[in-house]
Amino acid sequence: MTTVALENFTEPRQEKALLELARRLTRTSDPGNRTAVHIRLSAFPPHLRREHHVRIAASAFDSLLERFDGRVFTLSNSDLMLVAGGPAKAEIGQAVGKLQNMFVDPPAVHDQDSGSLSGFVTWYDIDDDTSAFLKLCIVLADDCARDDKANVFLTGSEATADAPKALDPKALDRLTGMMANLDIAPFLCRQPVGLLMPGQALNTVYTEVYVSIADLQRELMPEVELTENRWLFQSLTEHLDRLVLELAADKGIPNLSGAFGLNLNVSSLLSSEFLALEGTIRKRANGTIIFELQNIDMFSDMAAYVFARDFVRDRGYRVCLDGLTHLNFPFINRERLGADMIKICWSPIMERSFNKDKKSALKSAVLRTDPARVVLCHCDSRDAVEWGHSVGISLFQGYFVDTVLANHAKTGAGAEADSA
């Protein structure tokens, strides 16, 4: 049996390397029992196919590459092409299946009725279908070349100058130095959480206060993408937490009355700064204070979360778990985690891809959790609210809620409540 070795191609544009391999496999009489798999990560929303998402997805096949003489090509549109020899199909299928647990499902991933991956993955048996595989590789290479030609007027230096660089340790040190005497108040955003029942006026339950990272980046360091490196960004948010807590203790949050929520890290609630400030914060607040904690922060150190939760709840604060999706929410037991509220992130994917059974399961999870303690956030349209009502949710947050409240303020309609 003749085996075509797969070199470790290093070109940044891997369509060309993939096409070269396809042509070589076409020319040989025995391609080596090879399978190709086209994985369309481009089917995911843009925020779920950034560079680090694609890199992590490609790493799902690491254990297969050596055993089956394989190679993963990362394409310019974020798709992956895996080419492997030997009887690898079953194990590749298992690895592809694991990708479902790493991303939010777009409609292209699952067929609503069959649950298949047909829209997300295309398989090629190169021994039997070499021509089709070669044609695909030619199309991919041509598309990539057209993209390059469209950017011909941008030199390499000009193109990279316009694109923000990822946050690195030096930039983080420089940024935290700039923030030493920064007035954080102009960078604070306020977004209400509203109670909206069908046929009734929308009432404010509490207002979330958070730092606008986009405004901070634009003002202090426009050449750096602050959120690209997760761990350095985590360190940055801890610095921002301290500034927000100091402001809340010193002057209170400007232009804010009633119940409010602060989006903080678990580590910030356990810091000496919080211990020094929390009594003053409580005195300056004229309503309930809810600390919103990201679920990934909670799960990364459950012992720290439990300690922080008990500490703040003993002092009369409340805890909200933020950042949940329709995929992980049904597995969360709010009461056992000792959380007062839970936030689920809305996505149009939920409306398009939920069949009757999925919707029924989510509705049961909402009832189990207590509908009065579940918030559907990122609601940018009436459709999001109507979908939330259909699964028993009555608390909403997002652009649509902001718009409704603004209209109520103009007309004098709708009473506001500040109890959470």
C-alpha cells in the first residue's frame, strides 16, 4: 500500500496547502484509505468562532492525528478540514460530536427532527470520491484568493495597524497604570431588568451596573483588544471591580436609585478591598444590592464561590448567576447553589432550533427554578420576550426592555418597582 505522507504545512493561508495535498492524493493510485471531513465552524455566530474558539476546536482531533497519519487544516473562513488515513471514521465522528458540547448549537449543526450533523459536517471517502474532494479544495482555494485580492490595497502594515492587537502582559501593566487615578463613573452603563407580563406594563425590578469595556478600550487603549486573552482580561476585570466598589463606597453609583446589581468576580467579593468597603456601600445604597457572578467563574473554583456566597448573603446581599445558556441552564439547581436569581442569555438560535420537546424541557426547568427568579437577558426584540413568555419567564433585560421603558417614561405609563 502506498501512503502519502502529510507534511506539517505552516502557511497562514492553509487553503493552498490543502489544495496541494488534494492534487497529490489525486495523482497517486492508492491514496491510503483516507477520509476527509469538512467541519463548518463558519455556521456558528461570529462571537463563537474567534481565533481561540477555532484553535480549541482543532485541538479536539489532536489524539487522532498521529495514530491515523492525519492533519487538520484551518481555513480562512474558520472552517476546519481534517484529512486522516486508516479506519478513523468512528473516532473522528466521536471527536466531531464533542464539538457540540463546546459551542452553542446553531441551526446548521443539528437537523431539528433527526438530530443529525449533516449541515455541519461533510465526509469524503478520498479513495472513492477523490474528484469531489479535489473540486471542493479548488473552490476553497479560489474563494481564499478572491478575499486576498479584495484586500490588495491594504499593505501588511496598514492591515495590521487597523486591527487591534490582543491584550498581553505589558499592555495590561500599562493599562492598569493608566487606571490608577481613573474616574470610572463615565464608563459605567446601567441596564434595567424588567418584569413584563402579557398585557401589563413593564416595571423595573432592579438595574444592573457594569463597566463598558468597549468605551474603556476606545478611550484608553484603542490599539488593543481587551477581551481576546481570557486570563489577562480576568485580571483586568478584577482591577475594574475595585474601582467600581471604591466609587460605590465613596459617592454611591451616580444617577441610580432603588435596587441595583453589580457584575463582579468571585475573587473581588473575597478581597480585602471589599471587606473594607462593604459596610459603606450598604449605607449608601437605597435598595437591594445583587452581586452578579459569571457561571464560569463559579465553576472554576466552587469552594471560593460557596464562601463568597455565604459571606455576602449573611450581610443581606443577593446573588445572581449570570452567563447561562439554554444548553446548561436545565442542569443547574439554583437552590442547591444558593443563588437568588439566574440569568439565561437569549439568542435567536433558541427560537429557530427549539422543537416542541426542547421547549417543554426548558419550561419544566424554569418552573423547577422558580419563574420569578429567572431573567432572560440580551433581549433585543419583542420576539425574544414572547419566546420567554412561552417557557414561563417574566423577567427580561436587553435593548427591547430599554426601549419599552424609555417609551413609558415619555408617556408616563408603567410603574417602577425597586424590589428584587
